[in-house]
Amino acid sequence: MASVVQVSGVTVAFGGLRALRGVDLDIAQGERLAVIGPNGAGKTTLFNVIAGDITPTTGTVIIRGQDCTHRPSRHRPRLGLARTYQKARAFAGLTVRENVYLALAGHRGRHRALWRSRADRAMRVQAAEVAERVWLSRHVDAVAGELAHGQRRQLELAMAIATEPDVLLLDEPASGLSRGERERLVELLESFDERLTLLLIEHDMDVAFRIAQRVVVMADGEQITAGTPEQIRTEPHVHQIYLGTEAAA
């Protein structure tokens, strides 16, 4: 299967600190890939390199066949890449519909004609349809700042998929969620079109293993191992990295 994201020999140095050390990563169309590792492993740095928020010191980033290594993050959506953040980026004083509408308008370059034309009224309808895709149809006119934490995560997903991405980067989507909210998040992500490529970094390994088809383990800025969730669960080296112990036989 063809790669939609290719990271080759990527190193990121902040002064004398090397956050990434020659990382290689290929992500196939429709793949669900999780990147895990302890704090300081380089997961977020790798994520930000792919998203365009950090330019690597060495190496290349290719998205859908185009070299994006030195292009800013605003270029990525044009190639079908969207992302979420650890902290919600929605406008707390606007409704769910209005937040999704702004994501739609921004993607289509129509910031200056908000809420005016017939086409914009049609986009309000589309915003509600996008909200329904993330199970927020009952809250479409609720103010974002009054939503529960899990619902704000759903809203952030709605704003990301409103751009109709081929690749969705999820930055610790389960962070701060209750057990019930995590379960709902997993079910929601599993409901997405199988052609949508998902890359997530996640500290909650139960969530990562349920969503991912392949898991990459990082430590000290390097990729240590990769495999299916079943393989990673029983990989002794992974247990040493996380717990300092061997996996149970």
C-alpha cells in the first residue's frame, strides 16, 4: 500500500539536545498508527515535525508525494492533513455549529463573508452535519465553553474533519478524559471512514492499542521497535522502557 506520509532520517536538535535522532517512518493510506513512549521520548517533536510546526535539523518529510520538509504548517491542509491539539483550540464563547462553521470557512478561504450569503447558510447546515458525524447533533447550538471535557474533544475532532482530511494527526486525544469518555472516543474513532489515515500519540496504552493497527515505540528520540498491538504488549524491551521489568511469560 502506498505511503501517504514518509519521514526519512529526521533529526531535531535544540542546541546541544537532540530531541529526534534519525527517525524513519512510513504511514500507509488508511492506516491507524500509534506512537507511544515515555516522557521525553520525542513523540510530540515527531508529531510537530509532520504537522509542520517544527522544521527538522536534518532529514525529509514527504506528504502525498510532496516534499514538505521546509514548508510551514499552513501548507499541510492543502495536502489533506489535519491535526488536533492536547489543549482545546475551540472558541469557548461560540456554539458548536459556529466553531465548525469557522473551520469550514477557513478551509475554503471565506473568512470575510461569514454568515452572509446563501452559500454561507448552506455551510451552517453542513456544520451541523459535521457535528453529527462526531455525535454532537444534540449539542450543535450549545456554547463550546459549557460542554463537558469529552464533548470538547469531540468538537475539536469535528473542526479537524471539517477540512476533509486524508490524514488526521491526534495529539493525545484521550488526555483528561474519564473512563466513559475514553470509551466513547475509541468508538468514535473506530467509526471513521477506513480510508482516513490516523496517526496518534497517546499515553493511554489501552486507548492506543485499541485504535491502532501498528504501534511505534520511541525512547530518547529514537524508534525502538514497531509491531502490532499484540506484539508490542509482550515485547520485553517495551516493558523495560516503561516499567523497568520484563514482560510476563
